[in-house]
Amino acid sequence: PKGKTFKTASLQKVELNTGYLAPHFSVSNKNDGFEIECYVKPDGVAHSLDENEERSSLVYLYNHQLFTWENKEAVETAESFGEKGIETVDAEAWPQTLLRKIMPLTKDYKVDFDRSLVEEVKEGEPETKLTLIEKGEYLVFQPIYTYKGYDTKGVDKGELIIPHGGKVVVVHRNREAEKAFLHKLSMLHSNFVPFDDGASLALKGAEVLKNNWFFLFVDAMNEAKVPVFGFESLKNFRFNTAKPQTHIYISSHTDWFDAKVDILFGDQKVSVAEVKKALANKQQFVQLNDGTLGILPEEWLKKYSLLFRVGEGKTDKLKLSRYHLSVIDELYENRNAEELTIQLEEKYERIKEFDTIREVPPPENLAPILRPYQVAGFQWLNYLKDVSWGGILADDMGLGKTVQALSYLQHYYENNDGEMKALVVCPTTLIYNWENEIKKFTPSLEYYIHHGPLRSRQLDDLLKHHVIITTYGTLRSDIKLFTQMMFDNVILDESQAIKNPTSKVTKAASLLRAKNRLCMSGTPLQNNTFDIYAQMNFLNPGMLGSVEFFRQEFAIPIDKFGEREQKEHLKKILYPFILRRTKEQVAKDLPDKTEMVLFCEMEDEQRRIYDAYRNDFRAKIMGTIEEQGIQRSQLTILQGLMKLRQICDSPAILNEEEKFPNHSIKLDELAREITENIGDHKALVFSQFLGMLALIRAKLEELGIKYEYFDGSTSAPDREKAIQAFQNDEETRVFLISLKAGGVGLNLTAADYVYIVDPWWNPAVEQQAIDRTHRIGQTKNIFAYRMICKDTIEDKIMQLQEKKRALAKDLIADDTSFVKALSKEDVEYLFS
């Protein structure tokens, strides 16, 4: 305590009070001047500063209780009034002291004025303004309420003291009116969060930009006549309050469009490069020259962002390729005359009229054969030719893309006085499919298969034919030869073969010279968006920009981040260039069941083994027939047929002492069909040989394709389980079945594709297999494929079948009766 020496006997016990002290003030008239007293209320009762029993002014000791101040400012304010806490002011200095010293105190502390100093006490009506402040990623909206020209924030005290001459006016704030404004402000956005103890509101920066909210806010404040301050001191949210004024002038040239672009925010002009940068960074604003940010409203972005994505340019011009007509078209349809002027050449007026594709009658011989959707496809192909675009015919597998392409080629040939040079590039297995379809549907077209070691390397030989059929591998090897020719039409079948832009085959395809280009693929986008790029670039060079541009603008945003906007944009660009009909869409035009042959061409190693066995058996069988007659040679014949059929599947399944490696063109082809062609459909795969089924199983496992399996040894419960899994599980796309086991009591209506890996002489067994899917309850159309190795026993059996169809129907029930029905000539033919 004061006046005592510092020793143990002098120590007194004190208690630390949990309450904090704040200075209070009273102002009164004294003689000819004024007195300001600073005091405290430690126990709710007023005590002067000199009643502090502690020497230091940092704490206040009273009645054995120790109090601390509420903050540093409180201590400093109290100390500024000296030990006694009293300051006197003469009349002359009073107005300035009132203004400079006392008014600031009224903001933070309780100041009591003598009655003689208070002019009046009144209720106030505030004028409101709003200040914007940045706090991290938030923008804070802080209301300022003005009473009689004095500003106060929401957190300030409930009464306002305003100097009036040498006296003061006390104004009681209208909390209701203030609350009503804050509520109204909060209604402008559902994601506002309270800030500053609820006296202000805050909103995340990203929300400010969404759905044009910032402009709605500016408009709402203008309407309510509430001024908004603080824009100039913002750094990250320094928005320009002007909406963009846009004018785009589009003109067309021979092969491209020009778009002259003027965008103004008030008096600030924006370059094309700035807009492109904003779009690339997913920002809704552009940097303006005065340091502010110009906001691109949602509807503006919806309307114009695609134009800026595909157009090339930096300053005030964009260049678009002629393939971007769909972009221009859309702008044209939604145009606003003030914003958009389009001046198109006649040629483009003509394209615009092509909204309705003109009806071209198909070639006479094909008219009765083509189904309605195929006629539409034929007309679409002619439309592409008329407007010099390349396109993808992307109908589901089995819908007859080949016949649509052939009807187009036939029409072209007939309308050019029998002059036409066309190149068809396809996977090896489809060569003979094309050959057979040409023979069947367009026999007047002369074709040449440019494939294999004996193919001609002479340009003149190639030029003699209307249609050259080759494979992707041969195209790559012989590209020098092909680039010497100018083709009327180039068709890439199964064009997903060129989906990798850097592969040699894609580069080779891009070097071909052609007036018209067409791709055919049931699955142009197999795994990801990027698959479409190289195909489109082959068809319409430059249409999707550079590889890097496409990857950044479309492939990554769509595949990695699932961006809907880019997906929609890409769809709009591609829409005119892809014609796709699914089986379901054209079901009414399809027969219930379509059967086709998939020809496979053995590769060297498999062919070598096949030829060796065939020669061996031919000598053996012909010898036996000479010695014992045909009736007694049946066992040898059967044995020979069986071995050759197995080699057609794979030499690896031969039951021989010497084991052969697996060389199987059918396995490769089946894998390609399942991964590339059937899409989301389900398939049954039948084989007569368990060894082949085992190879297929291993292949499906390697490819990660879910399948079910059964053969003759599968128990009834397991078989039922497999059937249920296949019928009901979306993921299970393939069912492998042994042809013999699959003949009875199966109902597999979930499948609509059937592959018979090793067809045989007896169509009845195969028919039964195909009909597994084609049952009551089947609503889908079935496509059945017989896989046949070209120039082998399978191919010859098929031709024999044609001859002996009646016989097969009537008599033949098993292998032995089939062999019995063969003549010596038949046997010689089969083993030739």
C-alpha cells in the first residue's frame, strides 16, 4: 500500500477482479470555463482516478480488489488526464477541445454532459451508404449510417453526440431502420455471411461474379439510392461498374470467316487476347487499362465464349475456319441487331439453306434395298460433298454403314460419267467384307484389293479401278504411292484406327489428297474426348485448332473435370459433322435378325501352319480314297477337317505332341470388335472348341472385360447364376458359351450381338445359338456374325453349303452324315 515500506509485514492480500475497467467522462461548466473529469466505475459506483491505491496507473486497486483495463487504448486515454483525472479548459479553447478531444471520446466511451451543455435530445433517421472492404477471399459490405452529417457504423454506440456551437445535440440511433437495411441487403444473396458481429455482411469473391450478381447488386443500390464507396481501394475485387458493350461484325471469305470485335466497358476497350485469357483461366472478368476489372456477364459468356474459343486472333479480329459455320449459325439465330452484324457470301447463304438436306434419289438398283434411315444417310453424305465438308458416319455397328457409303460412291460414279477414283482404308478383316458388299450391291464399280506381298506398286495399275481397298498398315507402308494420286473420295472405315494424332498411320492418312473425305466408326469417341481430334483433323483440317489447343480447351476440361460448358461447346461444333443413329432409334426399320460374315485373313505364321497341315492331309486322304474308296476314308476326312478348323481358331488348341504358339487372327478380331464396336451392348460368343474358349477368356481378362462362361461341364446352379449375372449386371458385357452346351433351354435376351467363332456345316446348330437371344421377351434387333478365315476350309464349307443347302436342311444331322454326303470332288475341293 501507499506509504508503506517494501517488506513481508507490509504485504496485503488482494483479489483479482474478472471485470475490466473502461474510462468514463463527465463534462461540466466551471466558473468561466469547463471541466472534463475522467473516472472509473470498478464496482458500479463512480470513483476518481486518484482513489487508486496502487502507484502504477496500469492497474486500479480499490478495497483489496485489483482491476485491469479493457485494452491498451483505455489505459492511455485515462493516463492522458493525469493522476487526478481532471482537465480544465477555458471558454476560448472550448469549441476546439469539444470538437477535437471530446467528440472522438464519445465514439468509444460514455461521456455525460452537464444539462446546461445539451441543446436537445432527439430521435434520428439515418441516411445509409455502403463501403466495400477486402478481407482475404471475402468482400465485406459495411453499412455506414449518417445522422446529422455524422457517420456511425453498426457496431458503434446507441446514441450519437453531435457538437452544436459550444453545446451538443444527443441523437438516439434508429436501430430498427438500420436493421431493416441490413436485412434488405442480406436478401440480395443467399450466401452472405455475417461479419463484424453481424454489423456487416461478407460474400466470397467467386459468388460476387456468379450469375451477374455484381450487376444486380449495383442496380439494386442505385435504385435504393444507396451510394457505394471503396471501389478504388480494392485490389482483387476492383470491378468496373459498366456492363460490356459489344459489337461483332462477321464477314465471310472463300474459306474462312472474319469477326471484327469491339468490346467496351464505359470508355475502356478490351482486346480479343484479354477475353481469350479470361476464358482460359475460367475467369469472368477481364483486366482493363485503368486497372479495374470488367465483368463478363453470364449471358454474354453463354452467347460469345464459343466464338472466342475457336476463333484465332489477338487484337480486335478473330478468324474462324469455314467448318465453324455452326458457331456463326447459332450467333445468327440468337442475334441482337445492335451487337451483331453478319454479312455472308452467297456460298454461305447456300449452306444456310442446307438446313434441309436436299432429297437425292438413291441409285436405282439400291433404292429397293436401302432402309429409310440408310436413304437419309446416303443423302447426308451427298450434302457433305455439296458443301465440301468431311464427316463421320457413326451409326451403331450392324446398321449398314458400308452399304450407305457404297450407295454414295455409286451415285458419284453415275453422276460423273463413270469416272471415279475412291480409296477405302479399313482393318485387314474388313477387306473381304467390302469386297463382298461391292459384288452384292454395286457390281458396276471395279475394285482392286491393294494388300499382301503380291500387291502392285505401279501407279497405272491402281488408276485402272474405281475403288481401291487397302488396310491401315498398307496405307502406312505405301503412302508415297498413294500421295501421287488425287482421289475423288477417301473413306476410312473403323476410323478410330487414326485416333492417335502422332501415330504414323494418322500422319499417312493426313497426307492423302482427296476432294471428299469420310470416316466411318460406330465408336468415334472410344475412351476419351481426345479420340475425336485426329479423325476431325483428317476430315476438316484446322477445324479443332492445334493438338495443344484442343487438349487444353476441350479434352482436359471435359475428361478430367467434367466441365459441362466445354462439353456443350464441343457438341455444337461437331454436331453438323457427325451422323449417328443407334439400333434403338431405327429399330422399326430393322429386321428382327441380321446375319453377317466377318472375314478374317490369317497372318503369315498361322497361314504357314495351316498350309503345312492341309498339304499333309490332302496327300493322306487322297491316298486313302484311292486305296479304300470314299466310304472307308470317312474317319481320316473327319480328322483332317477337325484339325484344319482348329488351326483357323488358333494352332495353339491343336491336341498334338508338338505345341504351337497362339497365332489367332480371330482372337485379335474378336477383341477389337468387343472393345471398339459393340459399345454398351452385350454379346454372346459361341465356339465349338473349349481350347478356343479358354484363349478368349484369357484375352478378356487381359483387357479387363467382365464376362460369364459355361460349357458342358458347368453345373445347373452355376449355369443359372451365370445367366442371371449376364441378364442383370450392366458391367457384364460378354457371355462365352460352348456351342454344344449352349443349345438347350437358354434364354439370354440381354444380348443383341452374337459371334460364332468357328461356324460349321450345320446351320441348324448355329441358328439355335443365334436364337438364344432371339426369344420371346427380346425387344432388341439381333446382329449375328459368323467369323470365317478367308481361303480356308471354313470359306470352302460356306461355299459348299450354298450348293448343298437343300441337302443340309433335309438330311444332315451330325458330322458323320455330313462326311457321308461328300463326293470325291467335294473332298478334293475342301483340301485344295
